[in-house]
Amino acid sequence: MYGLSKKKMPYLHLIDEAIGLINNENRLIEWRIKYPEQFK
């Protein structure tokens, strides 16, 4: 089932990767707000 849906919608893993990248960016921004002295 999963393999079939992957063939039908190959862009889904791209969306997953994009969401992961966005989450990483948000985490970095949060860290810069919480711990600004470490990012000078």
C-alpha cells in the first residue's frame, strides 16, 4: 500500500523534506531568541 501511494504521489516525500527543513529553521530561530549570547 505504501509503495503504491509513493508511486502515485512522488512529491509527498519532497513535502516531508520541506516540512523538516522548515521545522529545523524554526528551531534555530527559537534557539537564537532563547540563547542569543551563543549566536554572537
